[in-house]
Amino acid sequence: MSRIFSGVQPTSIPTLGNYLGAMRNFAALQEGNECIYCIVDEHAITVPQDPAEIQKNIHNLAALYLAIGIDPKRSILFIQSEVPCHAQLGWIMQCTSTMGELERMTQFKDKSKGKQAIPAGLLTYPPLMAADILLYQTELVPVGADQKQHMELTRDLAERFNKKYGEVFTLPEPYIPPVGARIMSLAEPTKKMSKSDSNRKATIFTLDSEKDIIKKIKAATTDTEASIRYDRESKPGVSNLLDIFSLCTGRSIDELTTAYEGKGYGAFKADVAEAVVATLKPIQERYQQLIGSPELDQILDEGAEKAYEIAKKTLKAAEKALGIGRAN
Ligand code: TYM
């Protein structure tokens, strides 16, 4: 039995990448583990957000968490900003970090590139993420490959703190799936599928209609070779579709390449689209039943209370170790 923690930002509807790389594992890991899942709204405001939009996205994400199978009887589901310990330990983690190590984060470099006024929160985002994880004495963190560097920093900060002030934090391990950790853009398969891609054909959102999913996969960039085999280097588009196909059907890549030998991209893409639709449809149906239900608020209220009970103990221990407040 392990303590699991992970979070998703409430910025638009989660993508197929979010689902296959992380969220489907959130649901699976509930079996035999103690899971805590978070809507990380304080992370979302590291870049400007429209208040009405983020409010809507928080509710939608809560419904989606339940729709993918997060069971509030077994797991804790809550909103980050409703448990103030996150911002409090986030500050302590900022004071544990150095500018150099934060400036080296590739996500910071990517997101700040070309910006004239870089929000300071973009730089201090990883110590807040470390706080999210460390507050719950987390052992395992299911995430996609893009969070690997943030996870390494989290471990470094925890270790540094523990060495200097005494053993307060558990060192967490990332749980990065062997397939699906980096679902690529359908339009430019050498870059990550992302919520914020300006090309609407690049990204499948978990609530996309059947028609849109079929259209996007049909238009996915492949190559001129017309052979269905797995090669991330020279055939990134086909390989990405094979990853998606395999994850949505449970069939191995080898089984799929054998089954599609000699077949054209048209038939292959149609079957990939069908598999994605079949995966997302039951989630979308549950989502429609849940969205707007009063039960959602009750689940989030209870989640925040339970999360606070755990988080406050770690925060207190960290403050006591540092000698701040009247902790002793
Ligand atoms: P976020 O909201 O960007 O993404 C949520 C999860 O989805 C994964 N992911 C992907 N996986 C595979 N292929 C993709 N194309 C893809 N795009 C996104 C992400 O790796 C992530 O696991 N910093 C985090 C949120 C966070 C967090 C935390 C996560 C804040 N505190 C504590 C874990 C623990 C983020 O921006 O995720």
C-alpha cells in the first residue's frame, strides 16, 4: 500500500495526452493504495487566467476526475487553493530552492521564452509542486514524462531540507508509464500534445465529439512511406498513433503492427479513431451525468477537509524543524 498524490491544472478540458499519460493511472492506482488527487488551481494562475473561465474549468475537472473513475469513497479529491498549507509549504520550498536550479527547469525556459514580463510564479512553480507532493508524505506520483525534471527537483528539495533540519519529508518516486508518458501532437508529432496548442487539429480533448475525434485523427501527420511500423525517430506520427491505439485497446504494439502489415494509413487511422472514441465515450457519458450535480460540491468539501487533516501535520513539522512560529 503506497500513498499516491497527483494533480492536474484546471486550464481547459484535459487532453487525450493528460488522460493516457497520467489520469488513467490515477484511477488504476486506487486499487490497494491510498490516493490523493488535486485540482491545482494555484498552479494555473502562474499565467494569466480569465476568472470566469478558470472557475468553470475547476468544476469541469472535478466532474472529469469522477468520470474517469476516481472514487471519492476510496480517494481524496480536492482543490489546491482550498487547503492553504500548499501555499504555506510552497513558500518554505521556495526558500529551500536556488534561482539557478529553478532557471534550469526546461518548462520554465519554454514558457518564459520570448516573454517581456515573465511572471515570477512561472519560476517558482516547481517548489509549489514539491510542496503539493511533500505535504502528504507521498511515495508515488503518477505523471507524464514532462514532469520528470520537476519530480527530480522535488526529491532534491526534500533531501536538502531533511539533511539540514531533520527527517520531515518522505522522498517520492515518479510513476511514469512505459507507454503513453509522452503523447505527441497529431499535427507535429515531434512535439508534445498540449492543451494550449493554437492548432486545433493537434490536440484531442477528452470531451471532443466523435466527429471531431475522427476528423483530427484522419488529418494526423504521418509520412510518405505507407508502412505501419514503430519508429519514434523516423516515423513519429505513425508511432504516436500506435501508442494511442495500443493504450486504447490493450493490444501490444507488436500485435498491432503485425495486424496492420500491408494495410494503408486510411484504414489504420479509422481504427485508431474508433478505439479512441470507444475509450472516451463512457467517460463522456458519466461526465454528462455528473456535471452540475450538487454531489460534486459535497465531494470537494469533504476532500478539502480530509486533505487538510493530513497536510497540516506535515506543515507543522516543517515549521517546527525550521523554528518558525511558536511551533515548539
Ligand atoms: P498538467 O496539468 O500539465 O498535466 C497533467 C498530467 O498530464 C501529463 N501530460 C501528459 N502525459 C502524456 N502525454 C502528454 N502529451 C501529456 N501532457 C500532459 C502531465 O505530465 C501531468 O502528469 N505540474 C503539473 C501539475 C501538478 C502536479 C503536482 C502533478 C502540480 N502539482 C503534484 C503531480 C504532483 C502539470 O502542469 O500537469
